[in-house]
Amino acid sequence: GIQVEQSPPDLILQEGANSTLRCNFSDSVNNLQWFHQNPWGQLINLFYIPSGTKQNGRLSATTVATERYSLLYISSSQTTDSGVYFCAVTYSGGGADGLTFGKGTHLIIQP
Amino acid sequence: ETGVTQTPRHLVMGMTNKKSLKCEQHLGHNAMYWYKQSAKKPLELMFVYNFKEQTENNSVPSRFSPECPNSSHLFLHLHTLQPEDSALYLCASSQESGEGDQPQHFGDGTRLSIL
């Protein structure tokens, strides 16, 4: 199956800092999503981005499908950004396919 | 997100009990999924339902039995579970059109503890 690797595994930053999270995948993908899991376990959709660039407030994401990676940018970090960020992909298409998740990046934003 | 509702939010059960997890989606989607998140492990796909038909079973033990009576509801029936089955169980839904995979939307999960 497809491999999804996220880096770094852990990141500790001060409030106001910027960060870049990376997701590498081993095969062509049909779907790529970024999620934020908060301390209560809720998985929040950030971006649906199989290719291209999107922005939503302080967050933006870029996927370069031909080079098999995606980046999530967080600017002017806030303590509420803390949590685990997951990248997840599907790769076979043609119907409903389960997501394959990376192990996540655990982000801690200190005040 | 309120489009996918899971109940109960927390469940504690003994190994000999039988219980069910419920998922309901209010998004008009036609595909639903069960995922498992154990401590220190990535989220793992368990089952996929497309138009109420199971299209994927990711080698899940038979003590987990899914049911999808219609496109809006998904159940996970549990019986004779083991302590290692303690985990967060997440339900998701998506709209599949046969033209590529669409984003999946997740519920808040059921946190299951097996005594």
C-alpha cells in the first residue's frame, strides 16, 4: 500500500511563530487532506488539496503531486493551534476509498 | 463538525458485553467509513460502505460487525472485545461521484474502553 510520512514528528514553538509541516507520499494520489486533531480527539478538516495551493486565514497548503509531497503552512501561531496535524491520502480512485494516514506532527504552541 | 454525529461519545464495557456504536451523517453523502485510532498508532481504516454496500474490510476481526441500513446511518456492533480494542473509533462520510475521491468529513468519535 501507499506510504505516508510526515515531518517533523514533534514541533514546539512560541506564540507568533511560523511553521511548515511536510507530508511525503509514495505513490500518485487521488485525494489528499490535512486535518487538525484537537486535544479532545476531534478531527477537523483543514484542506482538501490533491494538487495546487489553497489558503484559509493563517493556514495555507501546497501539494506538488508530481513530486509526491504536500506542505502545510501555519503563520502567526496561536496556542489554539496546538494539537496533532495529520496528512491523509487515497490513491486508487474509482469509488469510495479509505484514507491512509501519516503518523502526524504533534505541534505545541507555547504562550 | 456537526455534519457527522457519533453516539455515544464515551463507552466503557466489559469483554463479554455487546454494544453498538452509531454514526449518522446529515450531509447527503453516499459513502461512509469506520476508522480506529489506538494510542501511539496512526488512524487505521476498518470498513468502507458505498451506497450501503460494503466495499472494503481492512482485515478487521469478526468481533467487529458493521451495518449500514441506509446511506445516512452506519453502525459498528461490538461483541467479545479485547483490552487492545480500546481506542477512539471515528466515522466519516463522503460524496462519491466516480470521478475521483472526494473529501471525507469526520464525526467527533466514540472513545471506547474495554475493562
